[in-house]
Amino acid sequence: MNKALLPAGFHDLLFPKAGAQVEIVEKISRYVSGYGYLRVSPPAIEYEDSLFADAGRSLKKKTFRFMDPQSHKMMGVRADMTVQIARIAATRLTNTPKPLRLAYAGDVFRVKGDGLHAERQFTQTGIELIGVDNAYADAEVVIVTLCSLKAAGVKRLCIDFNLPDLAGIVLKELGFEKEEKKLLKSAIKNKDATAISEIAGENAELILRLINYNVMDEDITNIAVPDSAKVLFYRLIEVINIVKKKLPDVTISTDPLGSGQFSYHSGIGFSIFAKGAKAELGRGGRYMINEHDSGIGATLYVNELFRLLPRPVAKEKVLIPFDTGSSQIDKLQADGYVVLHSLEQSEDISETAKNLDCSYIYDGKKLVKV
């Protein structure tokens, strides 16, 4: 067997990519910590009972599972970190004063790729705000997330808002049967006007109007949607207005019926894009932690950020004698150089310096250009 062969969707992360992705996570983490988001680090493996509780139910088909040889209980490898943060908030931090502002970063693993994200192992980083359910909390997560992307170097950001619960509310109110609702949700997702007209009949006009509805241009009271749906629209409009005021350079769009991959979200949802990106950079929204509490969060896909962002400029390397003092090494590193010890006894190390792609040799007193 070829020892370098890995399963589809998995890969070795080599230099310089591994270092660049770590740097992206560090930039985002430093930024969000300035807004009071505290880092937590859940384990990669949990018991199914906790991993699939509440919001985690929707992740069963995405999760690698196996039996723990010690406890003989079924375990799962996390497919998403948000549900783990929800568990931590609902258990270990239940008595901590709210709101909780939590941040995380780590790898997740999935049975198969997700849309344009072909990898089955990829790095997530994100934030969660738990314990306050209002437009300011929603807007804070959106604003901090977008600004953290700017801090990491992402330009020309776009955010697309949607209402993951809206289709279910409207279809239930219109009285469709279970099978009809299933077919209509698929048609709505694909924006298939023909299928919607055939299945929905006289109600097709309302559904098609909602698909094309621009939240900021038309009053929702002009559309015959149930009051519970109007509440969602009012919240969304309030959040958008706050974000527009804070970040006027960010392009905002809306797709009210576009639930996309928002399998456990309710309230508002959003996807983040940028000019030049081939896939979404992240997504987020509000979700229920348990029967009584909710949170709002955003998850960023570090692999996609790496593909989008310019490659970091490599630091120049200096080859130094092994007995160089630590104070001089500290000075060279502070000046922005990478130092490599010479592991040879020979006095002439210029050939070694070339082989190691070093720009300079330190002769004990000064830098000598290779």
C-alpha cells in the first residue's frame, strides 16, 4: 500500500500552508478577544448523547461514529464546533453571568463534503454570544465577525441574510400536507418557479413573491404572511440597519426563504462572501441551545480564507554558527530574520547557506550576503 495515500477529503497540511492557516486563526482570535470573546477548546470526540443533543440532532448524518472500547458507549467525532459550544454553555457555564462571549478554533471531521467545501477535515474558527436574544446581540456577532475578517486581510466583503424558519412557518400556515411541504422546500431551495406553481397552486404567488422579496425596499405588512413571520422580518430589518450604519462598505443582500445549509438555525441566518472567493467564507445565525435559551454565532472556514488571502511574504533566513549567543539571536529575530543553526564544523558554510535558501550568513559580528 502507498503510505502517502490518504482517504478522499483528507490531506497532509504542509509548509507554508500550515503556518499560514495558523496565522489566519491567530489574527482572527486576537481581534475577537478585543471584544471580550473568551477562547474555549472542546474535545474532538464526545459521546453521541451529548454531541447529538438539541441543535446537534441535525449533524447525525455528517458524523463519524464508533464505539468507545472503555465505556462501550457510542461516540462521535465532531462535525461542527457550534453545537459543542452550546453544550458547554448549557452545562459547565450555566451559572456564569450572561451574556457569554465565547470563541473557538479547531478541526472538524465529516462523513462527506459539504457543498463547495470538498474537504472532510477542515478548520473552523468562530464566536458565539449566548444568553441575550435581541437585535443588538445579532448585530454584534455579525459586525465583530466581518471586522475580524478585515483584520485578517479580507477585502470587499458581502453578507447575505436569510430566515431559516420562514419557509416552514409559511408552508404550515398555508396548510400544505407533509409530502407537499417536503417537495415545496426543495423547490424553494432551488428557486424552481415552475415546480412551485405546480405544487402550490393558488398559493404559489405568495411563495414566489417572498423568494424575490427585498427586505429593505418593501414593507412586509404589504405581504400576507403570518404574524410570526413578520416578527422575523422586523428583527432582520433592525439588524441590517445596525450593520449598515457600522459597516457601510460591506455589501448586504437578502434571501428570506434561502435556508441553505442552516440545519439547526432559527431566527436570522447569514452567509459571508468576498470578492474573488469561490465559496462562502463562513455562515452563522441564531439557534436554540435548549428549550429556553438561544445563542447567536458565526463560523469561519479557515481553508477558504487561505485560498482567498495573499500568501504571506517569507522572512529572510540567516545561517549562524552554532555557538552564536542567545542575545544576538534574539536581536536577529527581532529584526525580522529567521535564524538557522549551522550544523557543520567547516568554516566555509556558504554552500550550505545556498542549499538552505539563506539570504545571509552571520559571521559573529555582521551579516554577510550569500
